[in-house]
Amino acid sequence: MAYRQTNSRTILQRRSSLSNLVQQLLDGGAVIGITWGLVTYYTGGFYSAYVNMMFLMLGIMALTYDRFAIYRSNATYIDKAFNLLKAWSLTFLVLVVLAFLTKQSDIYSRSLIAKIFVSGYFAQLTLHYIFRIIYQKVILHSQQSEKVLIVGQSKLAYYLQHKISSNPWIGEQVIGFIRLPGDEKQTSGRKAPGRKADPMILGNIEHLSALIDQYDISMIYVVTPLQSSKALEDIYTNTLDKHVAIHWIPDIFSLRLVNHSVKEISGIPVITLSETPLIGMRMLLKSLEDKLLSALILIAILPILLIVAIAVKLDSPGPVFFRQNRAGWSGKSFKIWKFRSMYVHQEEAGKLKQAQKNDSRITRVGAFIRKTSLDELPQIFNVLTGDMSLVGPRPHALQHDKEYSQRIFDYFARHHIKPGITGLAQVRGLRGETTEIGQMVQRVEADIEYINNWSIWLDITILFRTVFAFTGKGAY
């Protein structure tokens, strides 16, 4: 029999609150007021070009502020200030790119835009601080915290308890833990290991109904590992008459996840365990970043490219450039551009030897350009053709991909995003020859961390750090 959805209401719902709406209105009002005031003061009027800019800015804010969860996160004020700065900066970066692409940048005063940026940020920061104080002093104190039970004893369950207990904004109080079938046996009444202040472990699943009545519980979080998901049905059916809210948190974090998320297909909830972060608008933003910045970088480094090309040609016989097949986004093969840094030689059939310190195959010029990473500069052409990105996991030789994929189980997760000229692993010093498998494991971990946390802001940060990481003990 075919499955039929009996309710047209979408299953996935975004939670919102009046406080979030008020904060959004305050931020929007502050941006409108500051833009109108500064433009009027410095230009003598509020012209149509600035009206268009203001409404466009509000629209972009809605997207970037949602991306950084400005109104949905329960972060500390310092974290909120930093996230607000990133979202506000990305808003203006998009504005600048759009003005450049539409050839409208000359219409606007750069100093005025800078004043709007600085004033707008500090105005919002002040409003967030005042609203936070009012909310904590008045609203939270007038509300009674909801009493919560957590079903499960995994690391994620304890992490959830820590987050709830350390964050007064949530308005919940964890009373204790309930053991799932298969959880490590512990004596009832024993405190959670390693945490003196943790709630007591109150009992097993069969005690749940009585504990709800005993502690006047209004909410239950069920944190189940993959093999214990069946227990959720029993918990749900046995508590229907208890008038408690039940939230399910599937414990999938024992897996190495790549850009995990929760979404829906026609109202059906879908938990994504592995996916590229470059989807829709994010892919467009990454592409614009690569094309615009690489074009500017190419203009800036063109004299260096010419000088290095001449030096390579004069130093030893052979081609100026080294071309080699590499695996890119989704494992698709492409030819990488590099300046040749070794004497022309023939590799052993089926083997590829990594460059080593004092390698006799490396030329005099090659030693210098490898040490300074100048040999990587021609990859700017790979970025312009779309095979690579400015920032991403470094593409390895195909033979190395084959070797390391057999020894590191999540090695190919690196291919969920375009390879880059520089990356998070490189600015952390994880480059050069990998004599031990642990060194490559560290690279892979950094690459997956980059994929899971990708943003334009992170790319800019890595590019900035790359300037100071051009040389190092790992480069030869």
C-alpha cells in the first residue's frame, strides 16, 4: 500500500519567538535610521540610489543573518558580537560585489558607506546588549523554567545537558537522565561521570512515566544512538497521556559527518550525513569569490609569474610548467598547473615518490620556488577555468589518493568541495612530505573541518593567513 501523507502541514518547522521578531525589527529600524540620517546629513537629501541600496541591504541582511543564526542561537554576548560582525560584513561584501558587477560603484560615496558600516554595526551591537539585559532581568525572571528529562547517556546527551544548564536563555532545567536499554549500567543515583554538578541518573525507561509525575516534567529529549532508535516508539506511545513535549535527537555524531544538515522533501524530514556545502546561493558566492579575486590576483602577480618562468627556463632544460592529473570536486580529474621545480626524469612505473628534504631531483630554482610556494602560483589558471578554488583542500596526486584512501577511511570526504591553492591544513603548517600516516590524518581532519564550516569569511581569513604562511619548515 502506498504511503499517503494525511496532513498538508510541513513536518519541518522553524521555531521563532516574539523576542526574536522584536530584535529583528530593532536591527532593521536601526539600519534604516542610520542610513537615512547619514545619507541626508552628508548629501543633503535621500536620493533614489541610496533608497535602492538600503532596501537591497535589508534583503541581504535577512539572508546573511539567517546564515549566521543571529536570531536563533543562544550564544554568549561575545560570540553574538563576533557572529554579528561576520554577518554584517558579509552583507556589505555582497553589496560591493553587486555594485561592481552592475557598474554602479561610482554612484556611492566610499567614505559614507564606511560610516554606515561602522555606525550600523555598533548600533546593532548596542541594541542586542540592551535587549539581552532587559530580557534577562524582566522576561526570564518572570517565567518558570520548564523541567526536562534527557533519555540516553551518550556523550551527546551530556553535551546537551551542559548546553541547556549553562544557558539561561533557553529557559529549561534538566532534572536528570534516564538510561536507554544497552546503556552502560550505572547505579541509580550516581552522578554523571566527570561532572560533579550534573543531574542524577534517575532510572531506566520503565521508570519514565512515574518520574514525569514525580518531578512535574514538561519536556523530554530522547538522545538515541543509531542502534537504539526503536526505543523512541515505545517512549512516544507510553507518554502520549502525560502531556509532555518530546524532542528526538538521533545520535549520528559517532560518524565522521561532512556538512551534515536537516532539511525536507515535500514535508518529509531528511537528515543529511554527507553533502557538499556548495549548493544554490553558496555555490554562486564561492564562484564569484574565486573569479573576482583570482582575476585581481593574476593582475598583481603577473610580473612574478614572468620572472619565475624565465628563471625556470634558464636554470635547467625542460618545460616551464609541470602538468599532472589530480582529482577535484566529486572526484573528477583535471590537470593541475605548477612551475616545474625538478629536473625532467622518469618515475618508476606505478609509483610516485614525494619530494623530500635535500631531494636530488629538485633544481636550484626549484628549491627556492618550493620553499616560497611560488611553484603553486600558476594554479590561478585552474581557478579561472573552474577546476580549483582559491581556498580548499589541496589536491594530491592520483597515486597518493589511491594509497591514502586505503589507509584513511574518510579520506575521499575531501572531495566534497573544490580543491584549493591554499587551505586550512596549509595555514596550520600541515604541508610538505608526509612520512607518517598521522600527518595525513591531520590534513584530512583539517580539510573536513573546513568543509563543515565553510563560509566566505573563513575563506578570507585563510587567504589572509596564507600571506604569512608562504614559507615554513614543511616547504622544500
